[in-house]
Amino acid sequence: MEEIKNIVERLIKKTGISQEMIIEQIHDNWSRIAGGRLCSKTEPFKFNEGKLFIYADNSTVKSELGYMAKEIIKKANEAAAADLVKELVIRIKG
């Protein structure tokens, strides 16, 4: 039996579920994805072609997100219910 994750991924690709819907799912779950401390200092703002774009308040937070990239990608994919996020692009807000 095919995993639900694979079905959802195929459906997203086939039906063209919008990038906005994916970022909305991630944004709604951001406190769980980034954790309480980083949640207030970061914000996911865009998803495009496997890249999740995140604003960080400063370079220290940007570095910390970089160290946590694999974990954040994993949790973001769980929130989106599909293995769509492949890379983080972190920008300093300003």
C-alpha cells in the first residue's frame, strides 16, 4: 500500500496546490517547527521549488537556524504532510 505522504506529494504536483498553501501550513505550525525561543525571532515567508525562505531577526539567529536546518526541514515537511522542503534560505529581516 502506498504511503499517504507519497500520495499527497503526487497530488500536490498534479493539482498544483499553491505554494501559498504550503507556506501557510508551515507558518501555522512554526512554533512547533522552530521551537519556542526561535519562533519569536524568525518567520517563514515564502516557499518556492523546494526552498523554504525564512526571515531571521539577526545574524546570530540566522546562524542558529543554519545549524538546525535538517531538523527544521524535517519538521516543516511533517507540517506540510509531504516531503517538499529540501533547503532553507535564511535572510536577515530588515
